[in-house]
Amino acid sequence: MTTKETPIPEATPTPASTFRRGVGGMVGNTPLVRLERLSEYTGCNILGKAEFLNPGGSIKDRFARAFILDAEARGLLKPGGTVVEGSAGNTGIGLATIANARGYRTIITIPDDQSPEKIDYLRMLGADVRVVPVVPFSNQKHFCHQAKEIAASLPNAVWADQFNNLTNRRAHFETTGPEIWAQTNGQVDALVAAAGTGGTLSGTGLYLKQQNPNVQVVLADPTGSALYQYVKTGTLAADGDSMAEGIGIGRLVANFEGAPVDDALQIDDRALVATAYHLLHEEGLLLGTSAAVNVWAAARTALKLGPGHTIVTFLCDGGARYRSRLYTPSWLAAQGLEPVTDGFEFLHRTI
């Protein structure tokens, strides 16, 4: 006995608008996520832009794509070329991700105090990873200076220079800012973000203030960074240290210069850890150290502004890159830290 098979329908052509062109086309247009518990507690909408959903896993993919496309357009990067950068990890990962898709090699210098997960990730991507000792920026062995020297020594190589290359700021002015404005229907009261290079805070803040000068731009700064004091007093000065990776700097760089910052908040490691574990246990989000800094400062800003406001911040990258540190209780204990939350008390702790 035979049965009549159900005919297979003919394939319907897929409109070009329903797919993205390669890995570069996956960068950006990330969703805004309402952090429910913190929003309910503060009476505000605290929205996190889910940048960990970019193909390289972080917000740095935006600069990586913009830099490589700009270098190609200007004739600085030719087929078979090499992209070189000094990075704490995420920019390097973003550059290697986009470079792989476009046929370039990548060389990344990275300080040896960064998480081993990021170093391993770079190597999995095929990047030539040069792990170097941590030294002050004034030392020519600093990871940024070494990247510049490597690029200058190679034919058809370009140095990304993420701190001073204004393509960084422009990428956020042209993409991140417009996305947030559209996603909130123009109803955003404050933008809160940490600064590593300053490109995200500056570019996004400039765009939002262009749309509405009343949008408050707030810097979230870890201890050990000089930017908090710079915003508050105009003087670069730093105290202490922080486990936060990739954010907080001790000098004024081009991408942060002229950033439209209205206020700054400083967070210590105890509040950072408590925020990260709150996000994990109460919001279901496994995020990195910079995201924890951002969310803590966003919640503090919400408390300051009062109920009914909308605060946007960045969920910069995922927590898997910090598994051996932030999410390993024994490592935290060795630093005198505990992976516990205490209700919402961590939002009221002062340094």
C-alpha cells in the first residue's frame, strides 16, 4: 500500500531585508532590556542595552567594525593586511572577529592582569596574542605603545588606536545613539556609562544631547580611575584599584575629551560584585564587570532623579569572560570579597 506524500512547497525567495550581511552585519541593533527588579525598586525604567549580543560578544564590536571599514575606505588596510591593537581584551576580540571575516590577520597586545578567558578567546580566533607585563602608560613597554610599534614595523599593517581614533566616538554617534533614541521613542532622561576609551559615553551622549539637551550624561567610574575626579574637579587624580577590566583610565584621551558629562559616580569592588550577583540571581543575566559598574550607577542615578524617569545604560559583555575571577568564590574570597547580595543595600553603600 502506498501513501500519498505531502508535497514539499517551493522555496520562497527571502527578501534581502530579512537577513544580515556577514558577521559585520550582526553588529548593533541590540535590544534594550528593562531590568525588572531594579526598575521596580527605584520606580524608574532602568534599561540595559544588550551589547553582549554582538557577534564578538561585546560593545567593542561597534568600534571594530567601524575602524576596519574606515581603514579599508581610506586605503590604509589592503587585502592580506594586519590589524594591530593594544587591548584589555574586548576590542581585540571584536577586531579579530571582523578581521577574520574580511581576510585580515590580527595582532593583539594585552596586559597580563586581564582574565585568562579573554586571552584564550583571542587565541581561539587565531589572533597573534602578545601578553605583556602591566606598566604605567609613561613606560614605552605599555601595551598600547607596543601595539603602535608593531604596526609601524610591518608592511600593510594598521594600528587601531582605540583611545584616540575618533572613529570610535563616531561609531557610537552614528549607531548607538540613534538606536537608543528610537527604542525609547525619545523618552530618555539619563545615559549612564563607564569609560574605557570614552568612545561609547562620548559618542552616544553627544547624539542624545543633540536630540534633547536635557538628557543627563553620567560617568560610572571604578576606583583606581582618574576620570571621576576629573569630572568633579577638573583634575586627573586616582585612588585605590579595582577588579573592573577594560574601563577606568588615568589620562585624558581624545575620545573622552569634550564628552558631554554632567555628573560622575564612583563604585568600589564590593558594590561591583554585589551588583553582578544581583543581576545573575535576580535578573537572570550573567554579565561582566563593566556591566555591573554601569548598572549600579544607573540605579543610583534613578534613585537621585526619582520615580518616573528612564535611565539607559550598557550591558557591555557577558560574564563567561570573567568566570575564573568574578564568578569564582575562592578568587573573590582571596580579594576579601563575597559573592552575595544584601537586598538592595548595595545601592546605598558609599566608598
